[in-house]
Amino acid sequence: MRPTIMEKVEGLRGINSVKIKEASEAGKKVVGMYCVFSPQEIALAADAIAVTLCGTKQEPIAEAEKHLPRNLCPLIKSSYGFAITDTCPYFYFSDVLLAETTCDGKKKMYELMGKIKPMHVMNLPQTAVDEDSLESWKKEMVKFKSFLEEKFDVEITEEKLIDAIKLMNRERDVMKRLHKLNAHKPAPLTGMDMMMAQWLKGFNVDKEAGIQLIEELIKETEELMDKGEFPFTEETPRILLTGVPIGAGSEKVLKLIEEAGGSVVVLENCSGYKGLDTMVDEAKNPIEALAEKYLSTPCSCMSNNNARLDLIKRLAEEYKVDGVVDLTWQACHTYNIESFTVRNFVKDELGLPFIQIETDYSDSDVGQIKVRIEAFLETIETKACCCGGTC
């Protein structure tokens, strides 16, 4: 019932770690990026490779804590730990880094990381999209463009930006189509497989090859659907996972949900659907279009962030979800505070069961989380029975 193409998808990181080395040695420039707000199109228009660097593993955190406080978000510590231990090939081969002023922890960490490699910081206006914030973000796009032109001795033309926008829109479109397969009941893909496919696209050295691979995954998944082969049943509780980004190494909550009998049908987070929801307008001036697209990202660092509630509502309805799990990393204050608003919205406006899970990358609390998730899923099943379900 699992698409065989997933084996190729899972092998992407290892393959691309070799390809990034070969590309760098051949003179290709590499831009390392840490956030969904990072405009990959500008790096691609500079004839560079854009790679995702966010840390999702526990291993480098111990070294990071020699410089950073222990009570800091694990994503920040893992990202910095990979940098100072030189254990990530994508960081090693990055010629420059792109940072962004999303949360205070990342901003201060970037000050230390900027001593390791050349870094450009984009100052994100953290307010709802309006004329002033959009104008400010457009200026940041231009500054990043100028930074790459100077560093790489290239000219980023409007034509190159348009080509890069079209390429990235094609990648977003194919990933969105993959994600939307899970709107079917039952879902044809596990949340774990969906997460891996979404997360690994950030390491694609060859975006055309990556797009083609996902097209093949969609085709095979649709064939399995036609045969009636699914990893879940129609009675499996359907879960929307919202909150912080996850990847290989930080997927324990997602894994526990599905091991407990749930089906994570949609990942609203930054490493899931959030960055796919809006395309770049190909008919507009490239810089303006890029600014509009990226600034519309409903991140918890924005105030207000009602767009996140709107997105959760749309996804909950389209994917026919039975409950919402809000994942928060320890010391991620913006997502932790916003969880109160999300909880009330999900319960009062959507009428759905809700649970927030605050954790880190370690396995120390797996048992406790497992018990909470099992109880949460039992609540959903009980509700279904009381409402005329299959009992």
C-alpha cells in the first residue's frame, strides 16, 4: 500500500549531498536558507543553488548548548549545532547564508552564525500585510538581490527572476497536488510519507528532477487509489497537524499519532502546506510579486496572524479532519502563545477536538506524549460513536 517511489524520495538527501559537493567543486554557487520566508527565486536567478538548512536533529544540540542557552528552541540549537560541528554537507558547501528576523532567538543566533560564513539578513516586517509592510519587504528583496549580485559577480535580470518564479511555482504546484491527494477519505499517503516528500524538496539540487519525481509519486499513488489500496480505513481518525515545522529527526509527534491509529492527512506547518498555499503572481513585477507572496505567509511571528486561522479552517474543511494537533517546540514563545487563540478557534468555531503538545527533539517524553495522543484519539472515536458513527 506504500508507493514504491517513496524509496527514491527517501534517498534524495543522500544523493543530493553528493550532488551538492559535485556542483560546488564545478564552480556552482550555493545559498543556504533557514526559513519559508526566504525567496529562493532570487538565488535561482543568480544561477545559484538554494538549499534548506534548518536543523531537525537532536545530535548537534549538545555542542550548540556550549554557546547557546539550554532553554532555547531545539530548531535554533540544532541549526547552530550543525554549523559549528561542520556535520551538514549543505551548510559546508553554502557560499552564503540567508537569514531572516522572524523570532528573537533566531536573530541572536544568527549573530553568532554570521561569524562562520557570509550572511545576509532580511528584516521581516512582522505585521499584517498592508501598504507600508509590503513596501518595506520589497526593499528587503532588492537588498538581497544586490547582495547576491555583488557576492557572485552576476546580474540578476528581470527575465531571470521571471524564469525562477515559474520554476518555483511549478514546484509548489506539484507539491500542492501531492498534498491534496490526502483530501480523499481514506488518505492514500501516511503523514510520515507526506512529511518526508515535503521536507526533502528543500535539498533538491536539481529542481526539475525533483518535480519529475513527485509527478511519479502522484501517479503511483493515484494508481493505488484506483485499486482501492490505502494505508488507512474510512474510520481512521483524520488529523490536521499545525504549529512548528518538522523534518527527519523531529517527527516523533507525527509518528506517534499514526502509530496510535490516527491519520495525519494535512500538515499546515511551514514544512508542510503553508508555503504552498499561495503562488507568486507571474503577471506582476517580479520583486513586487515575490514580496506579496512571501509576506502573506501566516507565521506566528506575525501580528496579527488571523491568516493562520483562515488557513486552518479551509484545510480542516477540505481534508474533512476529525481533530487538530498543535505542535510547539519548547521555548518557541510565538507559537506557544498563539496556541491559546488556535485552541479557542478550533473548539468554538470549528467544533473540533484540539490538543497542544509542547516538546523538544529528545525522546525523554515519548511515553508521556504517547499516552496523551492515545487518549485524544479515543475522544475522537467516542465522539464519532455518539454522533452516529460506526459503533
